[in-house]
Amino acid sequence: MSAAFACRLSRPGVVCSLGDDLETIGQALFDGERGLTSSDAFTPGHPLPLGRVTGELPDDSQWPKDHRSRNNRLLALALKRLESEIEPLLKHVARDRIGVVIGTSTSGIGETEQALAVSGREGALPETFAYARQELGAPARFVAERLGIAGPCYALSTACSSSARALASARRLLKSGQCDAVIAGGADSLCRLTVNGFISLEAVSDKPCLPFSRHRDGINLGEAAALFVITRETGGIQLAGVGESVDAHHISAPRPDGSGAADAMRQALAMAGRDPAEIDYLNLHGTGTRLNDSMEAAAVATLFATPPGCSSTKALTGHTLGAAGALEAAFCWLALDQGRLPRHVFDGEHDPEIASLPLATTSAAPARRLRHALSNSFAFGGNNASLLLSRTE
């Protein structure tokens, strides 16, 4: 079977703790190299493993102050890596027919934290402060203004499924005829709010995380930006199906039986016209928390009689929150392009109390050619999203 409508995902522009070019990122991804560094930048005196971007980012000192944020600097570098796709797009497609959809959960809140540290509770905020850069729509405005795009422009913020939903939204803009191309993806940067927020939930591990291990004790946090140019072109790697559900079980905990997560995967398969047995790789949400991994294993077991090779790449990059959906879609793109499975890195101690999964713990070549990959993003409030990517060549 084939999907009634599909759209082409360009070669992605990506910056994360594994690097900022696809060759370097792919090498680390397939070799299972963790991009985590120990830092107490957000938790003084309490170092944590973090997926920090350590490479040089574009200088924002001459940008309008509304745009000066680490989030936008990450996006600017991702856009630079997309130049070969964007330049011909801007020449051949009317700019009011190009949309921008960005997923984020932090936007420029890190810069607001710095401003408040300077001003204190009573002092005036510094002249460099701009409220607009912390608004959730700020990253989408930044991309549109930087490229001179005049089509639909907005951000989505559904916590950890934000940028997966941004890609799903881009697909709808194309299918509905509102756009001829969409630049879509996500960006989130590390800041005190998110790091300490997750600590308050007792969800952060002091050690490199161990998704699906019996010894797992929480997540590592990270930052990233990942962008695609999405068009109606045929061929290449297609966003063939999307699935979205909201189970609203709890403000931060997942529904234990995984039914909402399974529903999102089921929808993506149905939209793409694919059976579970056709999926060659499953990128797990796999945060490394007790509840999430248990729920996701149950959801996978519900849907797949024999699950495909799978992995959680958050052990390599940290959980990049609003950027995770687009980042891991980029990893699926790389898997389909290179014909290799991203490595699952943990201590090898499978949890006997959850459904068994065929984790890709070695760099051995897959038994069959990779044609279809499914990527999961499950967020607070039961905001679930699954994306199905298919290689057509």
C-alpha cells in the first residue's frame, strides 16, 4: 500500500551536542558516542551530564534585540546548514507561499533569566532586555524575518512533542494548499528553568541516562535545533504519515498502559498505508525515566507482534525537549539515507518487568534494507506524536 499524500523532507540542518554537520553527527549516532558533558552551569555545585552544544554559534550582537537568544543562534546555524536547500527555494517559490512552523518550549527564556539576575527583584531590567524574544512565537518570527518569508508563520509548544507536531503541521499546510513549501523543525536551549524544573519533578539522573535499563533513574537534558525544507516533491525521503493523540492522563506522568502512545503510532501507520511489520526502525521516545520507558514498551508491544530494531538516541544527545521530535526525525532521515540503525547505548541490563524490545546495541548492519522508520515523541499532558518516514528510492 502507499500513502494518498506524502511530502519530501530535505536533507536536514542540524546542530546538537553530537556536532553541527551531518557527517559528524551520523558517525557519532551510528557508533553510539555520547555527546554529554558534565556541567553545573545551571545547578551550581551539582554537576549534571548535559547535551550542550559546544561548537561556535553565530554572533547575534548586531541582530535586532528581539532576536538575540541562544535559541535563535542555534536556529541560525541550522539554517546555514540548510543553505543548499533554501537558496533555490527562495528563487523559485513565492515568499508568501513559504511557511515557517517551529516547535519550542524554551524560546528565549534563558536570556530573561540573565536579565533578572542583573536587575534583581526591584531593579530596572537592562537596556538589552526584550520581552518579545522569550515569547514562544519568537523562533518562528526569527526564521521568517531572517529569510524574508511571508507565508504562514507560527510556533507550537506541546512540551516534548512540539517539533514533531511542527512537522505534522507543515504537512497539513502543504496538503491543504496553503503553502508550496514549509521550513519546519524545532529548537530548544538549556536554561535554569527547564533543568531545575525537571529536577523538581525528580526526573533527572546524575549519571548518563540508561533508557530501558533495569537501573534507569531519569533523564539527561540537552539542547538542539533541527530544520527541514518540506515540499510536495516526490522521491527522496518522505514524511509519509503522522499520528497525534492527547490522552490527558496527568500533567506530567504518562498513561501507564501506553494506549495514547499506541494510538499515535497506529494513526501514523494508517496515514502512510503501512503495516507494523513493514517498519524497519523505531526511534523510541526513551527518556530513561521509570514511567516513560515502561509505558512506551507496553505501547510498542501492543502494536507490533515482532517489534523492529529500535533505539533511544536521548542517551547520546540528552533530551532536547521541544527540539526532540525534529532532531530524532533527522536521525531517522540519516538512518534511511545511510542504511544503518542509530545505536542504543545503556548498561545492557534489560528491565525484566517491562516488555522486551530488540534494542540496536551494536553497529552491525541491519538484516534488510531500511525503507520505513517510525519516530515517537511523547510529552507532558499526554501530547503524543509519531512520525513515519519512508525512503522511496
